[in-house]
Amino acid sequence: MESKKKTVRGIYLVHALEGASLSGHTYVTEDELFGMCRHSYCRISRNTFRNDLAEQIRLGNIQWEGRRLYLTRLLRYENAVAFKLSRLLTANSLSAPVLPETIEVGSITLSPEQREAVQMALGHRLSIILGGAGCGKTTLIEALVQNCPQVDPLAPDTFVLCAPTGKAACNLSAKTGLPARTVHSSLRKVPDSDFLELGSVEWGSVRLVVIDEASMLSLEHLAGVLRAANTNCRIVLVGDPNQLLPVGPGNILPDLLELGFPKALLRICHRQANAETALAYNVREFRSCRSIEDLHYDDSFVFLPVSSEEEIQARICTEAAGFYKAGSNAQVLALYNAGTLSVSALNPDLRDKLIPEKKPESRTGYRERDRVMILKNDWVRHVCNGDIGTFHSISGGEEPAFRVVCDGGLRQASWCGKDYLNLLCLAYAITVHKSQGSEYDVVIMPVTSGFSFLMNRNMIYTAISRARQRVILVGNPKALDLALKRDTPERHSMLLRKVHMYQHSEGKKSTVA
């Protein structure tokens, strides 16, 4: 007789903490965890909760630290990162190379501020280069590889270029012509790996690690990077402080800046075609845009006030369909995957406008020439999570077969088998999170008070800074005004405090010695 699989007592507590970590928290209090569990399991009593918590602590999945409850692995990551950072702060300087007066990357000559940023980064073990969208950060990454001591651009074992997501890594590789991977792949990890386990990859010959799109860097990513890098390695985080924080635990970029790690700020924007447009102003001066009146408007940055959510959806679909039919590099961005004005709500309407197919769809579930997104990195087929392309069925054979054509035909990948259909989703509309690391000529986005818990400054900035030429916002002016006034919600983290504690502890040892 086949035995039933036993459910581990209190496993819902682990799931609740994992959910909190996706919102950025490394820990929660007991009351917060109980409230989260009551929200999902209404009938749970405090006594049952505490007994289940005791069992999960006994099993080693959850740990107390003071009055804080951690997933055990996140507590290990936080402690390991804090210790490493405290050591780096006391010995961060390295001998900086003598740079030529003029640094050229391809046909681009670095500006004085870019040259200073390269000099600063190569003179430290850990440093940060900040800049808004289109400020030449990618050019700087090439300059770092070209000028770092003991790094050979033709010898990939001497440097690591990586990014938190597959799409950002693919973009980095395409723009620089250098090999780039995800942070996970660079550390030879898969999701849910232990980033501190024995036998993890060690970058013995690596002298430079550059992490692009560092605003998305999570605590576990940084733990793995700091463990793998040797003492002679320079680690450079490159990012935009106004973009969304990671879908994962930690507040890494803001915390490193607060700790005082060396930084360089790039101020000149090169992305928008005309630096005098409203779009260019709103991206460049976003820090000072705290209300809807602070934004500038013209043909490059348009707000269409629409009252009801039905009208917003209809207007979004009409605007977007026009751009898609014309073959424009446009993208509809939504705030979440499910619900009103979400990805799942907008995609069917947009598809019907563009491919009004009345007959039953093929066994793949997609229509010929559907706009789709690939959801998993596939380095063998040269596609990555976040790539958008056109769907084509391949006839013949017992199993459903299909290909996705990306970049106007420059890349395409084929699959055969029903299971592979899970690698795709419709992409007439995608989330703002999925758009990070990408650029479009036109961005179209709904704005409504129904998004109030998600609409904040980082979300608005990330969306509008994806556009090179035009942004069209459709919806409620009050909702946009509130979003511009709302900073990113605070994340629970003890990293800063622990770094200071380790520093204080080391200082006391030195005094005693």
C-alpha cells in the first residue's frame, strides 16, 4: 500500500518567512509572523502557532536572534556579509593603476567624470558606481575590464561580469561584447542553493568582479560574491539608486552607501535622443520630482487622465496596439501579474486587437506571431529569462513544437514538447520588474489608485527610465501624485547594525592587544 507523504508540522511558517523575504525582509517579529499566518490560515490559534514555531526551530529551519525570527539561511547570510563588509571597511584600498589621460572605449572617449569613476573603482576592493538610466555605465564597465591590473579581456578567467537577472546579463554581454552571466550562474548556483556551502566556486584567478544592475542585488547574491572573491580582487557594483530594490531579502545598495563605501556618481544622461525633452528632464531630475506638478510634459512625456479602470484598459490597449502594429519598439508595463489592469488582464485584450483570430488556437495554446516572453535562461539556445520575441508553431510530429524569434530574427530558439510551453508567457504587457535592464522606444503604463500598495517612486522611475523616446501614462492624476510622494517601504534588516557591531568588536580587540 502506498504511504501518504507527511506534511512537516509548521512548514507554513517557513513559507510565510519566504514570502516576507521576497518583499525584502531578512527577519520579522513574532507578532508580524503570526499576523501573516492568520491572514493565510484564519483559524490558527496563537497556541498552535507557537507550538508549530517551536517545531520549526527544533528542525533548524527557523532561528531566533533576540526578538527577531529568521530563516536560518538568511541569518547565516546576514552574519557572513556583515563580517566581510566590516573587514573590507578597514582595509579597502588597493594600489590604483596609472590611467592614460584619455581613455577610449570603441569610438567613445570617456569624460573626466567617467575617468575619475574608473580610477576610484580600481583603487578599492569594493566600490560603487551610480548613475541614472543612460548615463554610460555600460561603457564604464568596458573601461574597467580594459584598465584593471592583471585582467585580460581575452581571458575570461581573470574577470567576472554578471547581473542579478538573465535579461540584464544578456544585455550586458550584447552591449560590451564580453561574456556576462547571472550572479547565480557565475557562482555555479541554482535557485534555492546555499551560497555559503563548502565546495562553492572560488574565483582564485579573478581580479575584477563587476555586478551590473546592482539595485536588484539581494543579500544571498552578495554573500556568494564576497565568499568567492579573493583578497586581490576588485568588486564593483554598478547601478541606479532610484530603481526598484530586489525581489528578495536585503537593502544592499542603500546599505553599502550608508556604510560609506567609495562611490562615483555619473550625472550626464546619454539615453534619451533629445536632452531637452520632458522625458529626459523627468529621468534626469527625478529626485526633485515629488509631485505631479514637478514633472515636465510634452510629446515625449504624456499623461492621459482617464477615470474608470475599464476606460484605462481600453485606452492602454488602443494606444499600444497602434505602436505594435506599426512595428515600433514599444512595451506596455503593468505593476503586477494578476488582478485589474495587470499583465493577465491586459494581455488577452491586446492580443485580440493584434491577432483577432476566431478559430480555436493550436495545441500550443498560442496564436501564430503571438508576442511572448521566455521565462528561463537557456544558455545553450542563447536566450534568457526576459527575452521577448514572436511565437511560431512548427508543424509535423506528435509533440507540439515551436520557435521564438527574437531581435528581429537575429536570434531564435526552438523547442519540442508540451512541457516546454511553460517556458513562455504572453508579453504584450509585462511587469515593471521584468522590464529592468531593458530599453524601449516607447513605454505605456496604467496608473490607478488600485495600485496604491505598489505605486511608489522607485516603481515610477524604473518604468519611465526604460523609455528612450516617449512615455504614455494613462489613469488617475491623484494616483500618480501619491506615488511620487511615496518612498519605497522600509525593509527589515540588521546588516548595518551588525557591520558596526563587528567593527566595534574588532576595535576593542585591537585596543586590548
